[in-house]
Amino acid sequence: MAFKHIVSRDNPVFKQLKKLADNARERRSEGKTLLDGVHLIAAYIAAFGEPDLVIIPEGQSSVEATGLIQALEHISTVMLPTLMFAELTPVTNATGILALVRIPQLPAPENPAFALMLEDIQDPGNIGSMLRTAAAAGVDVVYLSTSCTDAWSPKALRGGQGAQFVLPIVERADLIMELQNFSGNSYATTMQGESLYAQDLTQASAFVIGNEGAGLSRKTIAATTKSINIPMAENRRGSVESLNAGAATAVCLFERKRQIT
């Protein structure tokens, strides 16, 4: 095992790790990303094998992290001062271990029966949680538009909690083309249209979810089979304006799962 104790931000290894933590273009160029925490690293190892590099902070890590560090003691390891380590992690209370890994490429199925298409989702935490929901609901593939945030950022990975390791993800996708090629029914989630619960979702289905604030573009809506909405309760003070993108995704995907189960 190679071991390095790095204390300078000018060190080329730290500078490269910092670029990978902060920059989607760097992650795409290198084909690598950083995983934070025992759960994510263990899930990656189970699916794809050992990481390229382990990064640990000075001082004491959690009991779980210490156990994983010991199991990976044959892997090249970098130790950083706690403040430098904190610059690489997306969470306030880090578990005390990061891993540099190669971004896996899971092939997308040619004729998916269950798809999720996301247009211009900007928040990495939202992307992560939506991917986690998609994996739990049995989605075959997720398409991310060219303006979606990166699915492999540390924050998105934390939100996904391993979903990226089991779910085929097509980034920088042309959603119009994917909608045209989809063999089943595609549903644009909007404030108008038919009720989600009136749809027959036992056939091949794709749900299209739009930007957190602006929703779906008119062009994308026009390319879908139909627009649908999620009925919401009203009370004496009226109803809420809409569900957030993550909640809408969960409702739609699990309604389809309910119908086919």
C-alpha cells in the first residue's frame, strides 16, 4: 500500500481531488468521482470492486469508517488535515472516509418498459433522491436532459444512496428524441391534464418531470403522449400550488408499480 500524508493545498493530488469534487466537466473528462461514507463505498465495492484511492482525515474516524479503512489497507491511501478533508465532502458531519472510484457505465435497455425522464433538474440532492426513488420503484432507465445537474456529484451520490450503482442513467440525453423512440405511453407531469389515477399504467410507461421552478418546457410536453396531473386535496384555505419535483416523481412511479404488482 502507498500512503501519503498531504498537508498542502498546492499538492497536485489534492488539487485533482478538489477538481473532481467540484467540477462536473472534470468528472466526465476523468471518468471518476468521489464517494463519501461507508455505505456508498461498501455498495460500490459490492457492485464494481475496490476503489482507486482511499482518502481519510487526520484524527479519529467513526467506528464504521475505521473498519472499512482497515479492510482497504492494501489500497493506496491519502491522509488530509480535517479542514482540507472537509473541502472534499458534501456533508457537514462526514463519516471519515472518502474513496476515488471510476464512474460505472450501466448499459441502458433497448426497449425499456418503465422510464423516468428528467428535464433541467438543478439541485443535486433532488437528482439523488429521485434516482433513489426510481431504483426502488423498479425503473428500467433514467434519462437526464443536457441541462440537468450531474448525477455523479458527491451531493447527488449521497442523495442516491447507491441508486447510481444499480440504475442505468443516460446523461445529456435528447429527451425529445427519447420520447419519439419510446414504444409505450409517455406522461408529462403538469398542473393540467388528466388525473394520474385515471391512466392505465400496465403498459410501457415513461414519466417526464420538469425543472423545480419552471416545470416542463412546451416542446417536451408536446412530445409526450399526454399531460397528467396529481390530484391534491383542497380545504377552506385552498390547495397548495403543486408538489415538488421529488414528491411528484415518487407518486407517479409508485402508482405505476402499484398497478403492475
